[in-house]
Amino acid sequence: MVSRVQNTTQPIVTRFAPSPTGYLHIGGARTALFNWLLARGAGGKFLLRIEDTDRQRSTEDATRAILDGLTWLGLDWDGAPVSQNANVRRHAEVVDELLAKGRAFRCYMTEEDAAAERQVAFSEGRALRSPWRDRPGSETPADTPFTVRFRAGDDDIIVEDAVQGDVRWKGKEFDDLVLLRSDGTPTYNLAVVADDHDMGITHIVRGDDHLVNAARQAQIYDALGWQRPVFAHVPLIHGPDGKKLSKRHGALGIEAYRDLGYLPEGLRNYLLRLGWSHGDQEYFTDAEAQAVFSLSGLNKAPGRLDFDKMASVNAHHMKLADNARLLELVSPWCEKLAEGLDTGSTAFRARLLAAMDVLKTRASTLAELAEQAYFLFRPVPIVLEGKAAKPLNGDAPELLARLLPRLEALPHWASAPLHAELEAFTEAESIGFGKIGAPLRAALTGGAPAPDLSLVMEWLGRDEVLRRMADQIKTGV
Ligand code: GLU
């Protein structure tokens, strides 16, 4: 058996190998993330291979969606993506190599023959073995279609998995696997081994639904005398109810999380922790994650999707995010809240940037950030109705009318002098703060969520504050 212990001086090369039949699944995204971290942390390479040999199901759109998803998530790959389908000739060459070594053989069973053999094998408690495996070449019929099958061995197969430990199968559990179909196209496990070998893959992290494939692939590696890569099969993600993740749990594609307003780094951090741990550390920057990521931290038990947790991890990254970047990211969300809003305008940008340090601590997603910021850009005049208009009942408009000239006269427009002026006003009027605070808040924000009033006034700026107050004074008197 070829040693599976990796030479430590060998640079790490990992890959992500999606089948382009849909979108980038959240589980696939996590697999890609693990492989990316392993490579990036070691200064190795992270390669991408599109497993597009199923010509019926593979589409260009799906490939694009997967590349877009990875790009959005910030998982950059090295070199151009490899198309598995482009390698079919090479796959056939590898099959020839196995034939030459006597580890594969031509099999002339028809489908009916195979079905009958399978029945016999089943009744004997073993997997199918082709009667052609030991026939001498002289007996092979001419001009008859054949498949090429792997000559399964009788020995136990052991995969030393970095997550699952040593996993053992009995040799008789494996049939003589078809490597090349009668139309000359390679089958899945053969193609994967050939490509992984040729791409120099040293470590394969993937879902544990591929564990049995690893046993098949390990046999092919060994038969070719190729060094097996390190395998790490991670448990699949489960839904909040502990059941295997499915559509009924909600969003499965990575783009759905982008469209809910998660930050890529927030989702990266969440997915990292969903299946991997490093002590009890919850939050990781990329640099931290790359520095400490290792296969030994991968969990054996499946992680459960927890949307509250996802939001709180994202909230942490919202706080760390650069304000100018957040402004760009939140702008489309703001446009959704206020029709016709010009997010390129100086006023919009200045207000949001001024408020960003505070607002970003109050939102767990970009969608929430836009809601938090709404008062800064909502259409004016603000029309207050029903409950929202209540704070402006009674003598509130007169109070606002008396406050307005005092604010207008303030020499310096900033939260501290504004706060002091509001206090001075309540004293002069002999009223509690709420008496002016509530109508002022209604006039300035329309009741939308907003932090401290004097900050709200600073961010809106003098002209806008006076204008919004005047609007309500006009309506009220
Ligand atoms: N194409 C396979 C999938 O999408 C992955 C194969 C592999 O990682 O070896 O599940």
C-alpha cells in the first residue's frame, strides 16, 4: 500500500469540485471555505474544478452561479477553473494504464448479464464480480461493445480520514466498478481520481456523502501506485430541527444569504464555526482563521443551521466593517426603501457616513442597516398619520415653533451643543425632556428607529432639521 502520510514539505493543494447543476449550495460553500482556508493558511493553492461530465444536467448558468457565489463569498481560486469534461481523453489514458497493469479488464457483459450476475452476487452476500475479470484476452469477442471495469480486490479497504478516523470496508462490498462506459466515456470516480492526481491535490475536504467514493477512489489510487491525498469528510449541515438540510428549511443557495443582506465575511465566519472549532472562539477575521484553521478542528457531529446565530455573527462583522464600504453595500437597500432616492448625492453620502459608526452597531444585516438609516433619507415632508402623529398633538407644534429659532441661532451644529440647547429649552419651558423629545423625534424621524436625538440632529444637519421641524409646525397649526 502506498503511504498516505503526506510529505510535510509538499505544498498544500486543495480544490473545490462542484457539479454545475444548480446554485452554490450553502453546504458546498462551507466545503469550499474549508479547502480555501487550508490552502491559504499554508501558502498553498486552492483550485476549482467544475465536474461537468454529466452533459445533460450541467449548465453554463449553473457554472456562472457557482463562480459568482464563490466570488461574492470572497473565496478566490488559483488559476482558471478546470473543466472535468475537457479531460476525458486523459481519463481514458488512465484507464489504459490500469488495463496495462492488470488492474482493470474489458467486460463484455450485457446489461441483462450484469443484472443476472448482480442477483447471484446479492444472494451470496457480496458485490458483483464480472465473469470477464479472469478470462484470457484470447477469449474476448471482436466487434462487441465492452466496458472497462476495475478489478476489485478482496482485502479490506481502509481510508484514514482526518475527520472520521480510520474507516474500514470489506473488499467483497465493492463490485468491479465500471471505469469506462461502452461509449468510451469515463465514470465519476475514475475521473475524480485522475483529475485530483493531475491537479496535484494533496488534501480533499468534502461532505461525508462522498465517504464511500473515497473507498473506491483509494483503491484506484493504490492500483495506479499514486499517493492518496489526505481525505477529510465533514458531516453535512443539518437544519435547525436536526434533520438533513432541505428546501423546507428555507434558503439553500448562497445568493439567498447575500440577498438577505449578510456580509460575505459574516457568512464566512458563521460557516466556519458551523463544523469547525478552535477552543470556544466565535469570531474570526480571515487572517485569524487562516492562521489557526486545521483539519483537526473539524467536527464529527453535524452542525445545525441557526439563523439567530448567523445574524449575531454577521452583526459582529457589521461593526468591524469599513464605513465607506458599508455605504456602498447599503445603498441599494436604501433605494428599495425610498423610491427615487439618489444614493450618489453628496447629502445622502455625507449623512450616512456621519451616522455609520453608530448605525452599524444597531444592525445585524444590510437590510437592517438600511432600516436603521431610513430616517436619514426618507422622503420629505414626512407625513405622519395615526399613532405616529400622536406626539404632535396638543401644544407640541407650538413647543417646536419656540424651539426652532433657538436651534437656528446655534453657532455650532454638533451633538454636544445641540444636547445642551435641548436641556436649556426644557428648563426655560419648565417641561420634562419627553415633552419636547417625543414631538421632535416624530418630526425628525417620523417614528422610524433612530438613536439619540442630538446625534440624529447632527447627522441630518441644520437645514434638514429646521425644515422637518417647520413641516410639522405648519401641519400642526
Ligand atoms: N462534484 C461533487 C459534488 O458536487 C464533489 C466531488 C468531490 O468533491 O470529490 O458533490
